[in-house]
Amino acid sequence: MDSTSSSAYHRHRRKDKVVVIMGATGTGKSKLSVDLATLFPFSEIINSDKMQVYRGLDITTNKIPIEERLGVPHHLLGEVDPVNGEFTPSDFRSRGGSIISDITSRRKLPLVVGGSNSFIHALLVDQFDTESDVFDGSSSTSISSELRYNCCFLWVDVSFPVLSDYLSKRVEDMLDLGMVDELAEFYDPEAKDLEDDSAHRTGLRKAIGVPEFDRYFRKYPPARGLLSAAMVEGTDPKGEDNHLRKGAYEEAVTAIKDNTCQLVKRQIGKIFKLKRSGWDLRRIDATEAFRAAVTSESGGSNKKRWSEIWERQVVEPSVKIVKRFLKE
Ligand code: ATP
């Protein structure tokens, strides 16, 4: 093939199909991806959350637990060693691109799932410029809608007040699951960036929870060699006997909740930017399901109500959209 006919071949070659599930943190993207992969059993999931690509801090970064993955293959989830430095959008483009080629060569469907829009953008655009951050307000480069795959975008959206109530509850659940012990183990008193906020850190040390609890551990270093910081007598951060410690702990928890809400706002801003640039994002409104999750008391009937609404308002419309896309 000469170069002219080779480029004509590439232009006319049918692009690989990719389903992309995007949305702010906490909107149920991981759950939806496994629901869809169960209904379209030839699917494999590629994580596009930039903190979840790293190995470690599974509770803090809220990785979907293995038992909830229901045997669906997940790629780039906890695979990158954080000691190797920052995993960049450009790294994601090349690793994610190879994974998509591998999945499609086996005649399976790639589902890209995660909240990092700079990763999604880098992976999908036809021409990627490593030098420019298209989401930076001062950047002169606009977002291109020329994509290297044939994409079906599902944008899971939850109204902000409902999502922020849910996220506050989720932080409490993460603490109950052992987030403080996980962060205590990760704490490095020798780290050069200990004093810095997340903007000046690299890789996993930026994850929400790490800078906030580094501040706490600087004042109250975790006991080494013990199973749980909270198990040491007199150092229970929730204990009533130590008001200062309790205050510092509450401060860290409040900062985590506030920073998570700030992250949601930034993510929604980026999604609007992609939409305005011509990306065909199909909005799926999951607000009602989340409202049911935050308003009713916990218990079996609540869970049932939640999953009925989730099924009707989120899974069913998503299935319709994906079915139509696969038929095209
Ligand atoms: P992107 O810029 O790629 O769209 P993003 O949606 O994750 O990424 P950013 O505004 O870049 O949004 O914020 C990223 C910061 O949010 C991270 O540096 C980290 O502090 C935090 N963050 C994002 N995802 C997680 C996560 N899963 N767990 C903990 N912190 C997270």
C-alpha cells in the first residue's frame, strides 16, 4: 500500500466502538459499569479515575471491591506502582489505547469508566497535544470533537445538593471501613511534601484524605507496629477524653468532605466543557435513586427501593442507549 492509499485506508476503516461512563465522583459509575457488563457479557472495564490507577489506598480512593466486580475484567485499576511517580494523561492515552486494541482484537467491548475527564479526553481525542491542558481556563487550545474511537458517552448526573449529602455519608462509611488505619499505614513522616497541599504533591499522595490526614498525623503520629491507630489505649481519635485530638480529627474529616464537594464541582465544570465542545454526552439522571439512599432510614426495604429506582432510572435508559449504539 502506498502512503496515499494507506491514509485513505485508515480514514475509511471503521473505528472501534467504545462505551464511556463518566460523571462526578460518587454518582454510581462503577456500579453502572458492572451492571452493564453483566447485561453485555462481552464487556471489559478500563478504569479512568486517576487516583484509582495506583496500587494502594483502596478505601480512600474508593475502588470498587473485588466481590462487587462480579468477575468482570477490570484494567488499570490499582495496577500502577505509586513509587514510579505520576501517571499522566499521556501515559493513560498510551496504556489505555493498547488495552482497547487488545480488548477489541478479542471482539469484546471496552467500557471506559471513571471521573477523570483529563484522562478520558487524552485517551479519546484523535490528536493529543501533551503540552496543553485543554481544561485550563487560560489555555488557548480548544477541545476537539474529533475522536479516535466510535464512542457512546453515558454521563451519570446527580443534582449537587443530593450528591453532597450522599458524599458526606460516604465519607463516614469510608471511615467506618478503616480509612484512618489505611492512611496511618501510608503516612510517611519523611515525605518532602508533607507540608504541601494536594496541588504540589504527586501521584497517590494527592488523593483526597492523604493531605488532610497528614496534617493530623503530624500532630498525632500513628503508633507503628500496631494493627490499628484507633486501638491504642488513649489514642482513639473518636474518644471523648482528648478534646484537642478530637478537634484535629474532626477538622480532617470536614476538610475531606469539603474537598470532595470541590472535586465534584470541578468535574461537572469539565463535563460541561466537553459537552459545549460537541461531545455527544447522553445525560442519565440518577438523582432520584440517590435521594432515596440519603433520605430513608437504612434497612432492607430502603435498599430494595434504591435498587428499583436505580434499575428504572439509570440501568434501563443506559441499556437502551448502548443497544442502539451497538446496532449502528
Ligand atoms: P481530571 O483533571 O483528570 O479531570 P479529576 O476529575 O480527578 O481529574 P481534578 O480537578 O484534577 O479532577 O482533581 C483531581 C484531584 O482530586 C486529585 O488530585 C485528588 O486530590 C482528587 N481525587 C480524584 N479522584 C480521587 C479518588 N478516587 N480518591 C481520592 N481523591 C481523588
